[in-house]
Amino acid sequence: MNNYPTLRDWRDYFIINKEGYDTSEGLEENDLKREKERVMAFFSKQFDYVIGPAITVGEGIEAFSLLEQVIELQRENYVLQQQMLELKNKLDQLIETLPTEKSVVLREISREEAKREIERLFASTDEVLYYSDIAERLGLELRVVVEICKELIKEGEIKIDAKALRNRR
């Protein structure tokens, strides 16, 4: 996190000397008043520099208070920017884990041709094939694939792997 100097840090820099002693120590009332005016004048200039000349400090509003508020807003802004960056990174990671959509172009073929293609697919592989896999690979409607596979199961051409079904859940 950025370490923005606080207004108190600036005040201390001007009011307390390098050895850490209060420079107001031993000052007469008039000298103390002049020192405070010098510091106030400096902070008013800093306030104008940070805020801009368009905003003037009205009666009853202390420049120190407004400058402290600006510095605090800068800190909060920095923290919010960091949090937004973290959220963006997490969102990017989440998006990467989402499955991608696939477009399947369905073909119009006869039921008998679809049955022969399904049989050939099963004959060409030893892997477990789910209805959705078959429909996607062959470009067939899922409903048609399910009907044909049930028919092939009844005929004893293919069989259901109960273990694979349990593992899929």
C-alpha cells in the first residue's frame, strides 16, 4: 500500500525541528503566532496546489481539515483500485475455468443411416460414450441418439457400463 504522508507529518516537519524538539518551545506569544501563521500559509498554498485555485477555503472551513480529507480520499481510492484489480484477476481466473460453448451442426440423415453411424462409432473405440458425446461427434439430435442407443441395447449390440454411470455423477 502507498504510504501517503499525513497532514500531521507535514505539520510536524514544519513545527518540530530536525532534532525533534518543539520549535514553539521558549517562543514568546507573538513569535508563536507568527510561526503558526507561517505554517498555515504554507498549508494554504499546498491546499491550492492539491485542490486547485477554483476552490477557496471559506470562513469556518480549515484548509488542514480539507487537505486531510483529500489525502484520506486518495488512500481510499488506492485501496479500492487494488481491490478492483484483485476482483478482475479473480474474475479472469473464473472465466478461464468456465466451459466453452460449442456449436453443433445437426445433420439430417435417415434413421437407418444414423443407426449405422452409431454402430460404427462404438466399433471404432473402446472408450465410454455418453449420449451427448455421440450426438456431438456425429452431429445428430440427442433425442434420436437416445432412441437408437436404447434400440441397440435391446438388440444386444451395445451395453450400458453401470460403473461409468456411477462415476459420472
